[in-house]
Amino acid sequence: MKMLRLIATLTATAALALTGVASGGTAFAAPTPRSVTNITDITNPPCGNRTDFVRVYAYSRGDTCYANAGYTTPNITAVYRVCSGNNDISIGFNAESFEISRNNCQDFGGGKYLTRLQIW
């Protein structure tokens, strides 16, 4: 079951990456073999006052934090800000993709649907 989920996730990621490039968006690289082996290593620790975690701010459900290298499909609606913590990350909103270097935040104005997160 996990293998089928992994294959479906990678197939969807590759299709979305190609869609983003075709529509003029930034290319979102499909997970590398290294990150695929870490697909389940990403965790959702409590945010608290921590600034070293990836933090997703969403009007729909408040703050959600992520830790550890890997790839996940968070599926969070109404995202208005993402902070990388002490990580380099790639994020995707449907066909749009962004890279955020460590210790930086990116504002999106709300209404974005976060579909992909990769922590390097």
C-alpha cells in the first residue's frame, strides 16, 4: 500500500512539475532518489516558539510546523505565509512552485492551496 501511494505521489508530482513549467511557472523538481527514501521522515511537531521548523501559516487552520528532510503533500488551503526555519525548502501551490532558502519567509496573500513540500 505504501509503495502504491509513493508511486502515485511521484507520478502526480512529475505531472504538476511539467504543468508548472508549461504555464511559465518555476520548475519544481520531482523528488530525488535521496528524498524519496525520506518521504516519511517529515514530522509535524508542535510549533510552540520554535523558529527552526518549517512553518505554514493558513487562514484555514492556523500554523502547522514540519521538521526533518523529505517530501510530503500537506494539502492545506488558504495559506498566506511559509517560513523555512533553518531549512532550504521547495513548496508547490498547484502549478506554482517556489524555493525558499533557510531562515526566510514568503508571503502569499492568502487563498493558496499548498500541495507539495520538500525539505532539503
